[in-house]
Amino acid sequence: MASLVAFGAVVVFVGALGRPLATTWFAHLPARGAGLACALGLLALLWLTWLPPAIGAYSLGMGSTLAGLALLAALAVALVLRRRRAGRAVERAERVVGRATIAVLLVAYGAWALMRSLSPGYGSGEQPMDHGFVAAILRSDALPPSDPWLSGEQLDNYYYGVHFLVAMLTRLSGVDVSTAFNLSVAMFFALSAATVFGLTAELALLARARLRVALWAGGAAAALAMLAGNPAGGIQLLLEPASLIQYDWWEPSRVVDYAINEFPFFAFVFGEMHAHMLSVPTLLLAVAGGVQLALAGPGRGRTLVLGAAALGFTGGSLAFLNAWDQPTAALIALAGAIAWLVEGGGGTWRRRLPALLAFGGVAAVVAVAAWLPYLLRFDGPPLGLRFVDPERDLLTAARDFGLMFGLLAWIVAAYTAHGLIAGHGGRRVAIGALALGLAAAAAALAGLGGLALFVLAVTPPAVAACSRSLALTQRLGFVLAAAALALALVGEVLIVQEAFGHGPFYRQNTVFKFGYHAWFLLAIACGALIARPGSARLMMRWHWQAGLGVLAGLCLVYPIAGSIGRTQGFAQGPDLDLLEGLQRTSAGDAAAVRWMREHVSGTPTLVEAIGNDYTPAARMSSLTGIPAVVAWPGHEMQWGKPTGFQRRDLVDELYATIDRRRARELLSQFGVRFVIVGSLERARYPAPGLEKFDELAGRAYERDATIVYDVRRGAHAARVAGAPGGDRG
């Protein structure tokens, strides 16, 4: 409980420091960005903590983290002292939305911490990788940090941005890294929910909804974003009835053949710590910046520079946190710029264009300058664009889309039709729908089924977004809906060609990453459209209620069945320590991890058993952050380090050989200090090969069947003082 409170208190405190930053940047929003303060505060603290070590000004550690916190506090105080009073209505909205957002954050954090405590174990998916990155950052005193799975190498900048953020919070809270791992998953679930809530409330207030309605709309959007499953999860249970413990919680995330279609509830119940999950609050900050650009334009003078700098800083950070977010942020910013260019005040669009170009120029410069140390070391995978092969027919594409986004798309479609009919009349809308249907049918018959679905889905909300019958503030929900549907279906037309973009999986990451963004934007658009004045009439119609009821019922299956299936009926826990899983399978290994964390400093090299990727074989290096000679060589290959497979063979030779001279050569070749002989090593290698280490090194720690040998110690050395009673160390 103390760890839970400490970790949460750090985030709330940083959010309080971020409040003046948010109200300064988002001064033109109805609640002045009060619901975005936590996300902005964390981003600012990340940069202030990361930049000095990144440029070599001082070393990475608790001192650099506290220095970043002090700088953020000083900036917050300076902004508070210069703050201008707003109108009474704005201050009330800011106060109420800010408090409600913190309430959403804390409730979601506590609830998901409980969920994680019921499935805390180590070893699922890429949890070992994520934990290893965080532990390596905590152990390193410089950037880039050491690669925990390939000794002597460094982590590529492309991969560890969000893990740096988690390591920063772990340091400040003083929580053990394995507990902080699960708390971070819970906290970023909560931060995503809170940021969705805050942004949706702003959009609802812009649409002239009452404050209470705006809060309800924000809550609805947060629930749709974080607590809903997809229709595929419900249909699966109907077609394949089974006990909930046996429910296949994985399958609904693989609706599209040869692709991934994760949605937030799945991602967080799986419990990894990947960039696409943890970067969402920052992405939504950029979305909010695009919304404000549409409303208020670039401004002039100091206002232009500060607004552009804030948006550029946030957009640039996405390269560090999750580069897949940048196209989405750019799309929303472009939509906001076009909206202001076409509909903003102050003369013709030609007169407005220079200010907008200046805004874009400043934003681009700041985006590069603020994150330049990262960009100079950037070594990401090569990318390209290509059109989708024309093998997708319209019905298959529509089926996949409905199984993924059915509930969200139904809400958007209903409110879009309602808005179009109210603005243009039923007859004109019917004629337009007929023309659109004929055009889509022609495209489908020409073998362009994916393109046909894209046009069918995106055109109606895009037309509603361009309608002049409503004020721009009333149409922002349609703008986000059109952008979200374009992202959801872009993989039917165009894909990003990257490292995984070969063979039948060539669409995998495009469908996955942009579909994940689309889920959040659709949920926010739904909340904004529901809150529009006059929209309540739609809720009274039986066909709307029937469709909503069926789809909502299907989407409620996964949160229940998926949670039970993932946790095997909540059979484990409650425990937030990731080491709990290792403790159950090998108490000696878990004890050795704890001993190494306490007694081993710096980044010496260890060697442990080699196994396949996606297994717990890298448990010592992952859980301590101490670099191994090699682990998960397939992942190292993906990261551009092909020597992992050669090292794997040499590690196998080191453990298996009974030739003492050859073993000494291998230990010296890789500069190994610690040799692990535990449960996995005993299962993989012959006993004579393991027994030789008693002649090559001293036993630094021993418990049960797990031994940690220290090559710097003589054979049979006495244990280190301070090891737990009954252990050798």
C-alpha cells in the first residue's frame, strides 16, 4: 500500500506543477487545459531530467532527477506569479474539470493497480524486455544506457524513451523497480483515462454543453476508450461458449489476418510496458494543441512563438517516446491549421497564411532543437510508404472494421447522420449517400475494396466537419471522427513499410499503431458528439437504442471474460511485485535477483542461460539491469545487432564445456564478472559443465539451488557479509 500511495503521490504532485504550464498553453480552451496538466507536467519533467545527462552536463541519477523537478517547480512558480485572471466561468470550469480529472486519475489508478496485483507475474510477452530497459536506465549513470542483453553495447535511443519516463518516476517514488513496473502500467492506464476525460470535457464545453454535461461526456469517452472491448470479443464467446477461465483473451486482438489490432483494455490487461501504450497522454496533448490552433490560430508576436514552441516541443517529444505517434499528431495539427486558415477571423486566407507559416516554422525548429541530442543519435529502422496490394475485398474489410470498431463507429455514424440531416435536410443527405454508395461500389468492383471502405467511412464526418451551418466549435467532434476513421482505415490503402513489412505481415504495424490511435480519437469524438446541444433527441430513437444496446453488450464481454481469462480466475496475488512470478517457480533465483540489486553496483557483465525470445531465460539481466553477455538474440537482431546469435553459441559452449582453459578464455573474452547457475542453467546444461565454475570463481551468493559466482573471487571464497541468514554470499 505504501508503494501504491508513494507512486501515485509523485504523479499527482508533478501534475500540480504542470497545471500552470497547461493553463498558459491552453489559455483559449474553456477549462484552460486543466485536465491535461498531469500529462504536460510529466512531459516537462521528462525533458528537464533527460536533457542534461543527454548532453553530458552531469550524470544520470537521483541528483539529475531532483534537479529536473526543481527546475519544473521554479517554472511553475514563475508562471503562477505572471498568471492573468480569467472570467468567473472559465475559472470555475478550470477548477471543476481539474478536480474531476484528478478523481478519474486516482480511481482508475487504484482499480488497475488491483487488476495488476491479480496478475503480477514475470515473463509474459515482452515484459522481460520492458523491465530490463527500466532496470538498465536506473543502473546507468550516462545516456544512452547500457544494453541489458548485449554487454558492451548501448540501448538505441529509438527504443527506450517511455522507459526513461518510468525510471524517472521510480526514482522519485523510491519504489522497488519490480513493483514500480506494475504500478507504472496502472498509472499510465489512469493517465490515459484522465487525459481522454480532460480533452473530451474541453470539446464538450466548446460545443456549448453545460459543465455537468461536459463532465458526463468526458466520463463516457474515458469509459469507451479504456473499459470497452471490441465486438469480436463478444462474438467469440457466443460462437465458442466456454468457461470464462478458459476464455481466449488473446484472440480478439488478432481480428485482421496477418496484423495486430490491439485496443486499450487488451493492451493493459496483457500488462506490457510498450511505447504505444505509455505515449498516449503525450499524443493527446498534441491533439489538444491542434484543437487550440483551430480555435485561436497562431496568434502574433510572443503568443505565436510560445504557442508554436509548446506544440513543437510536444510533437518533437513523440519522436523520443513513440515515433508512430508523430503522423497522427501532424494530421490533427494540419486539420487545425486548415480549419483556422479557412474560417479564422482577420481577412482572407491569404492574409492569414504568413502567420500560420511562421507558426509552423517555429514549431519545427523547436521540435528539432529541444530533442536534438536524441535526433543526432537516432538510428531507427528504415521506413517507406507503399500502397496496399489490391487483394482486399470490400466485405472482408468492412467485416474486420466492424469487429474492431463497431461500437465506436456506430455512435459516430449515428451522430454524423443526425448532424448532416439537421444541417442539410434529409433529401440532400439521401442523394449524397446514394452517390457515395455508387462510387464505393464502382471502386469495389474495380478491385479496390479497401479504398471503397475508406471513402465510405471517412467522407460523411468529413462533410459534416466542413459544414458551415454550425460554428466550428460545434464541428470539432466531426473533425476528430474523420481523422480517426482515416487512421483506422489507412491500412486498407497505404502502409508504412518497415522492418516487419515483408511477406503476409506487411500491413501489421500500420494497422496496429494507427488503429490504436484511432480508438482513442473515436472515443473522444463520441464524447464530444454526445454532448452537442440537441443531440439528446437521437438517443430517444429505437433504432439507435437497439444498435447501441447490441454493440455495447458485445463490447462488455471482453472486459469481464478477458480479465478472468488473463488472470486464470484471479488465481494469483494480490501482489504488485513482478518478482512474485519468479518466486513461485524458483525461490533461489528470486533471492539471487534481490541480492544482486542490493550488493552489485554499476554495470558489470553477467552470464546466464540462453533461451528463446519471449521466455524468462533472461531473468537475471532483465530483473537487475546488469548486462548479460547475450539474451533474446532475435530481438537484438531486430535492433540491428546481429552478433547476438554468435554470442548465444559461445554462451552455450561456456556452460557445457568441461575444458577449464576454454571456459577461462570465454569468461575473459566477454569480461564476465558474475556467472549464474540456477534453475534454468541446471535444466539446460550438463552437471559436469556447471561444476567447473567452483574451480574458476568464488561463490558470492547461494540459496537453494541457485549460485552466483564472482569471477574476481578465488574459488570457494567466503560469503559476503550482509547476505541473508542461511545464504552464502
